[in-house]
Amino acid sequence: MEYLTETEANCRAREVLDRVGDKWSMVVLYNLSTGTHRFTELRRAIPGISQRMLTVTLRGLERDGLVSRTVHPVIPPHVDYDLTPLGCTLREIVGALVGWAHQHLDEIDQARTAYDRV
Amino acid sequence: MEYLTETEANCRAREVLDRVGDKWSMVVLYNLSTGTHRFTELRRAIPGISQRMLTVTLRGLERDGLVSRTVHPVIPPHVDYDLTPLGCTLREIVGALVGWAHQHLDEIDQARTAYDRV
DNA sequence: CCTTCATGGTTCCTTCTAGTAACTAAGGCA
DNA sequence: TGCCTTAGTTACTAGAAGGAACCATGAAGG
């Protein structure tokens, strides 16, 4: 792995993590990485997210060019969300993070329990 | 890339992102991925982080077993922070994320500008 | 001898953000 | 008539993030 200079890396890291490092963006991106989803599908798929935060998160991702929003003008409303090509370039990283979580959550839980015992 | 079931993946994703998906954890992990650092080194290396948030973030990462804290009982205080073996397993992913940021920030900025013009 | 500096924090207070609940439009259906 | 649906918005509240000031301890400077 090639390391950037400290200053450069931190500036970059801070900027990107301001965008995708919030509580919900990664989870939304992960869900969209499997294909097109509607608003309510995402809401049901992501336990704990509120309607408002899903809206806010999707708008942010749309603004950053990671997610596209397609409105079908019908009643009741029908809106599709997709990854843009730029969003697709994040797919592997998001997948890796979720995979890491899957592998190591038990260890984290153990560490946490041990820490709290002291 | 192997996908998990939706429910499973989302639960896992949520849990890990509750741990490393906050505003500062990833940046701190990235800085520690280059080796041992002292408290004040980290503070200077990470522009914008407050003393308090650095303390809180490091404690959280220590609690989760990702970072180790070594106190040298001297005056003035000397405390070293390192990645644990568990923390090291995140190194590649964090590096990939920062690398991605480095490559694509310009595109994000363009998308953002375009979105705001409308 | 008194002041100042360095380090790694803590405490208090304010601001900001995330989350909750209620409301909306507009047509379909019983 | 009145309730269902989807994709939001709005107003309010609780909790987290951030800023400024303070602390202990010894060493160094004048």
C-alpha cells in the first residue's frame, strides 16, 4: 500500500469522510450496491434509519454524484435510486468494510466487554 | 465480491459503522496505520480535531480493541498509541478509502457544484 | 524564587445534528 | 365517505460534538 504524505492524506481523508463517513451513507451505498432500490425498500432494508435521515442521506449522496435519483411521475410516487458510475467505484471498498465487520465483530464485542470489566 | 443476505449485511454494517463510521475514527486509524503516534502528534496531524474529541475517539477505539494505549509514567506525560493486531486488519480498507478519496474528490466537487447550480 | 512551558488530559457550557412524530399530496379502492 | 399507498416535509426534542478554560507535574529560563 502506498502512503500519501501526512498532511495531504489527512486533508483528503477528512474531506471524503465528511462525505461518506457519516452514520448512514455507507449503509445506504452498500444497499444500493446490489442494484436499484426504491425509497421505501431502503427504509425497510436499513433497520433503525428514520425517514428523514434516509432523505437527508440520499440527497447528500446525490449531491456528491454517488447516487442517481429517478422520479416516475405517477401516483402514488415512484422514485428509483441507483449508484452512479462514480458510486460504483466505491462498491468494492464498501463491500470490504462490511466484510471486515462480518469477520471481526465478535472480536470487537469481546474487546469491549473486557474493557468495560476493568 | 460476495454479498451477504440483505438483513445480515445491514445488521453487520450498522454495527461496524456505529464503531468506525463516526466523524474521526477513520482519520485516527489512518494516521495510526503509519506507526506509533503520541497524543499531541495526532492532534497536530489531524486538522480540526479538538483535544476532547481526540480523547473521546481514542478511548472508543481502545475500547473496541482497535488501538492500544501505552502510558510511560514520566513528567511531562508520555502516551503512545498504536494499532492492535485487530486494528491492523482494518489498515488496508482505511487506506483504500483514503486512496479512493484522493482519486475522486475532484469528481465529487464537480458533482456538488453542478447540483448546487440547479 | 517566580514565571513560563510542555503533555495529556478533564470539565463546563454552547451549538449543532440526529432522531421522532405528525402532516402533506393525489389518486385508488371498498 | 374515508382510508390506503408512496415519498417526502416540517416542527420539535434529546443527545452528541465542539470550544474555552482549567488541572497536575516537573523542567527550564531569568
